[in-house]
Amino acid sequence: MKKIAYQNPQGGVVVLHPAPWARLVRLAGEPGRPVVPFDVLARAYQVTAIEQLPNGLKAEWAETEDEFVERIAAKDAAGHDYVLVDELPEDRSKRDRWRLVNGRVEVVE
């Protein structure tokens, strides 16, 4: 899943990892049913995956993964020039030198 990154005022990079259980779902075949975050549905039916609903119930994602990440970015990175990134540098020991370069998070020496 994509991550949200933006430069903070001190020059470092803030990386937000959207929580997958916050993605919106609805019970399939019931357009009047409210759209809820997955964790609400999961708690109500005591499941950990959308495919595990009991008694033939089916759920569908109410937003694509990209729509989900954009919704979280608009809420949690409001007021910042953020980018969506697929990858982060593997070496986290140099995290203090992470910078946004051409829409990517890179280690700047």
C-alpha cells in the first residue's frame, strides 16, 4: 500500500502509513447500508478479513485503495505538500537524512 510523505519544517520527512482497517466498506447488495471503516465491520462480526463474514454475508470496498490513501492524505497531511510513495529507503539508520527528491524519499548525503 502506498505511503504518504511530506517534508516537515525542520527539513526531515514525515511518513504516514494508512491503517488498512480504516478503509471504507459496505455490506454488498445493500446500497442503503452505511459505509463504515473496516475495523467497525470486523469487530461487529469478529473477523480479520473481508472474506470471512459469516452466514453468507458479503462486503465490498466502498473506495479503491488509491481513493482510500488520498482520503487519509487529505485528512492527515492537510496543509502540507505531500506525495504518495510506494517505497522507502531500506536503511532506516539514516532516516535523519531522508529528503523528498522528485516525488521520492531518498537519503541525501
